[in-house]
Amino acid sequence: MDMPFSDKAAKPQTRSPSARREPMSDPFGRAITYLRLSVTDRCDFRCVYCMSENMTFLPKRDVLTLEELDRLCSVFINKGVRKLRLTGGEPLVRRGMMAFIEGLSRHLQSGDLEELTLTTNGSQLSRFAQDLYNFGMRRINISLDTLDPDKFKSITRWGEIDKVLQGIAAAKAAGLQIKINTVAVKDFNESEIPRLIEWAHDQGFDISLIETMPLGEIDGDRTAQYLPLSRVRETLEAKWQLEEIDDRTGGPARYVRVQETGGRLGFITPHTHNFCESCNRVRLTATGQLYMCLGQEDKADLRAVVHSTDDDEVLAKAVDAAILRKPKGHDFDMSRADRPAVRRHMSTTGG
Ligand code: SAM
Ligand code: SF4
């Protein structure tokens, strides 16, 4: 079923786009074509590796309106960004999200944007999956670390697995391609990972395994959670044949095809630097802070610029200046348990 999203999603343009330019290039010659936007750092879950139970969120007064975020995204798209991922926190808990996505879909219709996508915990998908499809989304990432209801509760603290599984089913029924993201957590889901992979591949989903990253203070000890994927991969190789496939996305995932299931499996290993040289992305927070690297503290305050002028060219120049500060690579070190590598949580920048 291919719904013509163009009719439903059409919206009058509020700003005339400046002429399309070559993609931005950073000091290391990497083209910046991918923006990840954390639309909110708030969430209906409290995953133990992501947040503490009592989180201090970004001050509401600093959070940009959806109109301001739309303006920022449009500036990036006019500067050659071709892929936009909405994330968070949980993006689907922010009020007005469907209208925001519907508005952004004009860039898909114009051809300026190749892909508009989302990373979600799945809790709200039963309500929103069909709209996402109708507004031009075709692929989404859904996070799921276990299929066991009790374990799901313990890892997410506040989540309900039934709601998430219903959300996943709704996304599939709506025609969205799904990639499952599974954080590998020591002494938690190591033995269940093969079953999760089989489950995902059985339903036609890709699945990526992710190593925990030391972002933000959490209640526990991060080194106790860290499970190197090299170890997981060894276990999987004893069970299955993994065939390397060359599906690089400019991101930290390396993909294999599991011969026995026929499905794709990604390994996201941020602790190795092997992906930094092809990094094509930057991250924008809900308060308009642009992070040029997930693993570094440096940021550019675009909110101040948004509030100071209506001139998109000035905003575009501020973006250019920020891209020139993109570092060569990150600086994660899991051996330092006493402090996170960066102070902000993953939910601030959305991973
Ligand atoms: N709430 C949405 C979700 O869970 O998919 C989107 C935001 S969440 C921060 C994005 C991804 O980051 C999820 O797949 C989550 O499991 C992962 N994540 C969160 N904290 C992490 C950490 N410290 N290390 C590695 N992955 C993390
Ligand atoms: Fe929320 Fe996603 Fe973080 Fe879990 S990983 S607490 S769902 S933002």
C-alpha cells in the first residue's frame, strides 16, 4: 500500500528557500548531510543506561518552539542536509509532533530532503504510525532491549512491553520498514540477544546492537553495564554464519547478513574510532544547541541566533562557523567509571 503523502502533507511554505548549495564540508573534508534533531529531552521511560530515575531536564523556557525548530531544520536542508532524524528523549511525547512532521514533509515533496525518519521507544506508535507513513516516513528505528516483560520493566523502569509490541505491530501494518535498536547490557540481555535477532528477522526487521556509551550521570555504574560487542559477536559466530555486507551509512554501524535467518544485523561500536572518519552528521538539541560530535562537549548556540534575527542567511552563517569546529573524532573511555565522558545525557542529543 503506497499512500500518496503529498496531498495530505502539503502545507504552504512560510519562508522561501535559498538556492540549494553543495553540502557543507567540515575541516576534514567530510560532507555534512545528516542532521539528528532531539525534539525533546523528556521521555516516558527511564532506561537505566540512559537516564537517572529523577532527571533534571532542560528548562522548558529554553526549549525552542516547533516553528523555530522547523526554521532551523529548513536552514540545514537548504545547506545540503539530505537526511533528518527526529529523536529525543522520546520524540513522540512532544505535543504537536504530527503537525511538525507534516510540515517538514514539504522538504520530501520538494526533493530537497531524501529521508525523514525517527528513533522511538515505540510507546506511542499505535497512535501515530499511520500518520508517520502518510507524512512520508518510510523507515524508523525502534529501541527494544528484551522481549521479557519483567526484564523490560527493569531496564526501562517505566515502560510497558505490551504497548511497545503493539506499537511495533502498528508500524509494520502501516508499511514502515523497521530497524530494532538493542543496547547490549552486561548481565542483562547477553543470553537473549540471539533470540531477539531471530525475532526481528522473522518479522522482516533489521536489528542493530549498540554498546553503551558514557553519556551523562546515571544511578548505577556504567562500567558494570558495558558489554563489548566483540564478545557478543564471537558468541553469534559460534551459532551462525555472519557474512560481511558493505552497507555503510556514514554512521558507526557495521552490517552483516545472518545466513541462517537471511536478515541484516548491525554492530554499533562507538568505542572504536573506525567510524569517525566517515562521520556525516551533526546533532541539534531542543534548545537549539548544535553538537558537532556526540562524544565531545563543544557546541554552538543556534538558539541565540534564532532569537536575534529573522534573517536565515545569518543563521546559515552561524551553522557554517559551527561546522568548521567539527572535531576529528570522539573521546570515549569506558575505563573511567568515576565520571561520564560527556556530562549531557544521550536524551539531550538523541544519540
Ligand atoms: N527514546 C528514543 C529511543 O529510545 O529510541 C529515542 C532516543 S534514545 C536516546 C536513542 C537510542 O539511544 C536508543 O536506542 C537508546 O537505547 C540509545 N541509548 C540511550 N542511552 C545510551 C547510552 N548511554 N549508550 C548507548 N546507547 C544509548
Ligand atoms: Fe527514553 Fe530512549 Fe532514553 Fe530510554 S533510551 S530513557 S526511551 S530517551
